[in-house]
Amino acid sequence: MIKINKILVKLYRWRIRKMKEGTFIIILSVIIGILSGFVALTLKASVFYLREFVINNIIGSSKINIFLLLIIPSVGIGLTLLLKHTILADTIKHNISSILYAISKKNSLMKRHKVFSSMLGGILTAGFGGSVGMESPIISSGAAIGSNLGRIFHFNYKTVTLLLACGSSGAIAAIFNTPIAGVVFALEVLLLDLNRFSLIPLLMASVSGTMVTTIFYPAGVLFDFQIQDSFHASEIHFYLIFALICGLVAHYFTHTYLLVEQKIEAISKPFNRYLTGSILFGLILLVFPMLWGEGFATIKSLLSENHISVFEFTLYPKHAENFLVIVLAFVLMILLKVVATALTVGAGGIGGIFAPSLFTGALSGYLYGLIINSLNIGVELSLVNFTMIGMAGVLSGVLHAPLTALFLIVEITFGYELIVPLMLTSTISYITVKYFRDNSIITEQLATRGHLITHHKDKAVLTMMKLKSVLETDFLTVNIDDDLADLVKTVAKSKRNLFPVLDRDGFLAGIILLDDIREIMFHTEMYHKTLIRNLMSPPPAYIRLDDNMDKVMKKFNESKAWNLPVIDKGKYMGFVSKSKMFNVYRELLVNITDD
């Protein structure tokens, strides 16, 4: 480890002397893209082969072994929990929300262990059948690679953020072999600004990740498909209706996931959460074993128009050709996939909502086409096309990322045959979801806590600002039981014109401005007759220590004050002044906008 650090120090010094920063960043972006690609390769291949082993050697195809689905996913979740609590000793989340939190509140610095811990947790959770996507752990590991390389070479916040985004972009590109979608994801979901400083490194990272996919991925691991049915403009009204349905499904997905997550996180003890989530998930799998794993096997069956095979391992395979059974089963799977995902993550697993969103969208599209075709109204919709369109529509609504969903499906299908319905569905689905909620699954909790950084520069700067960075503690305090003589002595020592008044327990009782006592402070006969409690006045507003800076700014605007006290559970902590806020604000603004 010492030798590695020495090598890195020498490399850092050499770079400072010999190479321009822009050139070095491009080189790093290629390295990050390649490393992210290999992380994606390792995780996806490991899960693929582990899952094949579990299916072929443990579950089998008999009805008796199907009951093992009750316990097998819990093994993976349990091993992931052990990884978190013993080896890592860290229960930090491994999803896209944690990346956004690092950008807004951690100067884009991610913990070193996330380079491998997200990957290991994803392998254990998904490999044993957890109903989660592998994309979030892969993206998290890729982002951690970029972030920590930025830390090693002592880059500023903006450059570290860019390298973090390069890791995410390379990971997405490697997962699906979609270089454009990788770049768009970084810009749209991670809310990175597009400019000449960021575009080239993102492109290089994304292309590098894609090259790893092209060269090294084993057959069967990569998800791809070629469109065979053309789009007919005469069917446009069916696509418009379906786009609204996708928006409603995406809204249900988001609402249900957040609700289940909230309920299971309310269970205080980790072991109880693990038992509750694992048992409920196992019971769902007993009825719908097709919800085992991320769901790409089911999607491939639908793209082959072989929905009968979806019911192969269920307890009711003989009823798989009954149209009503198919419709009911598909509806329930659409409703329960998100529940299964939330239970897996809530119980302690590591995974994301990317693949479950695609799974839900694929089922929705296939079912929609199946129902329309069964009505015998003189039209035969392409089940394959609507399956793909559904994937884009639901993903767009869930992530609030219509461009990412659009380019992902376009690149997966190797063509632009469906570009028009894809654009319509992704956009309308996104608009529909936005009508119900402003934030996506990955940004909801961050936005509620004021931790979400956005493309809006003013809000982005306020999100990045920390209250402690503008807290001033050099105000001399006076006691509420003191008199004017004590106050004058304090004024003589102070360099400020404002004095907080505290009680015996350190609670803020009020404030005194120098202007308030200027006329009487030289009347010595009043020194012992005038008490502090009669001179103080309440502050125009209070700032609490846990307030975010957006709320702090609103309090300043509403109160018209220049200084406001900061309290923590009533106790005085210091003051925040507008002048200090503006100075810190300007420094941060320059830091994130300077090209």
C-alpha cells in the first residue's frame, strides 16, 4: 500500500509538471470508462452464472423445489447484510440517490469501499434471486472509481464531479452496450451540466465502457434485441393511449416503492427488517416465481412472443393458455414487481429499480397489445413493439429521464424504427408522472431534505452550501439576569453591534442591538436600575441547525433581517449574516460554473 501511494504521488507530481489538466482528465476518463466496464462485466457475469447454478442445481423445475424460492433469496440478502455489518461496518446505501447525495453534500467524494462493496452486494443479492436490478450497484461502483481517482489527484469539486459522472456513464454504456444512453444518463439523471469541459470526457468514458462490452462480454449475458416489425402511423392513437398508461404505471411504481420502503424502514431492528422483507418476498415468489431475479429472462420471452413460457415454473402451468389467467397474472405481476423490489432492498439487499422498471414496462406493453388484439377491432398490434415501447415509457416516468429511456431502447434495438413512438411515449409518460409528483424515486427523499442539486444554478449553490460554513460564533453573549452595567462592559469588549441574550441554561432569550441602547448606555445612573430582560427584543426569525440553506434564505427574505440567530433545540449556537452568506455563495457559484 505504501508503494502504491508513492507511485501515485510521483504520478501526480509528473502530471503537474508535464501535462495540461484537460489532457490528463481525458486520459483519466478513458481509464475510468474501462474500469467501470470491467466492474459491469464482473457483476453481470457473476450474477448470470450464479443464478444459472441456483436454478439448475437447487431449484430445479419440480413443484416441490419451487418452495425453495421462499428461502433462497433470503440467503443472498442475509449474506449482503453480513457484508454491510461486519466487513464494511457501514450501512450506507448503494443506489443512484447516494451518488446524488455525494454530489450535493459530500463534494462528490464517495467512500473507497463502494468501488467493490456495491459490486459484491449486487452479486449476492441478485445472484440468489433478489428482485432488483444490477444497474444501480454497477453505476455506484463506477461513480466511486471516478470519485476516488479525482480525490487521489487532488482535483477541485467540479472535476471530481465530472470524473464521478464518467464512471456512471461508462457503467451504463457497458451494461447495455449503449454509449449514447450512458452520456445522456449522466446529463439527465445525475444533473450534470453539458459544456465543453464535460462533454468530451463523458464521451470517452462511455465509449471505453462500450468497448469492454464489445470485446469481453460472454454470450447470453448482454441484453439486446433487433426490431423486426415496422411502425405504422395509422396506429398512432394506440401509442398515445398507451403512453398515458405508462405514465400511470410509472406513478404507481414510484408511489408504491416509496411507501413500502418507508414502511419497512420503520422497523427499527435490522434483523426484524430482514425477516419481514424476506418472508413477504418469499410469499410473493411462491405465487409468481417469474418475479425472481431482475426479470430479463421474462422480457426475452415476451420479445419472442412466448408468454406461455413465463408460467413454466409456476404452480399453475396448465392454466397458462387461459386468456383471463394470463391477463390477471400479468396485472398482478405489474403491481407486485415493485413491491418485491422494495422488499428486497428494504430487507437489506443491494440493487436498484432500473431493471424492475424495464420489467414492469415490458409486461405493460405486452399486455396492452394482447388485450387490443383480442378485441377483434380490425387491427393487429405488434406485441414486440409495444413491449419495447413499454420499457421506455415506464423507465422514463420512474427515473424522470425521457431521453435516457429513449436512447437506451434505440441503442438496444440497433435501429431507429420506433423512434417516433418512443419519443411520444417517453415524453407523455414523463409529463403524466410530473403531473402527480415533482420528483422521481431517486430524488424524492433528497428533495424533501433539501439535498438535491439541480440544473438551476441558484438552487444548486444553496444545496451545496452548509450552514456550518456560514455560522459566526464571535458574538459576545449577555445573561438575561444582568443589568445595563454588565452590558456596557460587554459592549466595550465586542467588535460586533449585536448581543444575544441567554438564560442560565444557554437558551436564547432574545437579542439586543447597539442602536437600541445607544441613548442610555452613557447614563451611569441607569446602570443598575435597567435590566437586560427589559432591553432585549425577540429576533425577527430563528434558524435551526438542521435547516437547509434554501430555507435559511427564505427566512432572510421574509424577515428582511441582516443577521439571524441559529439555535439547536432552543440553545444558542451563533449567528448567520447575509454578508457571509453572499461571500460563500459567490465562491461556490464560481466553483461550479467556471469553465
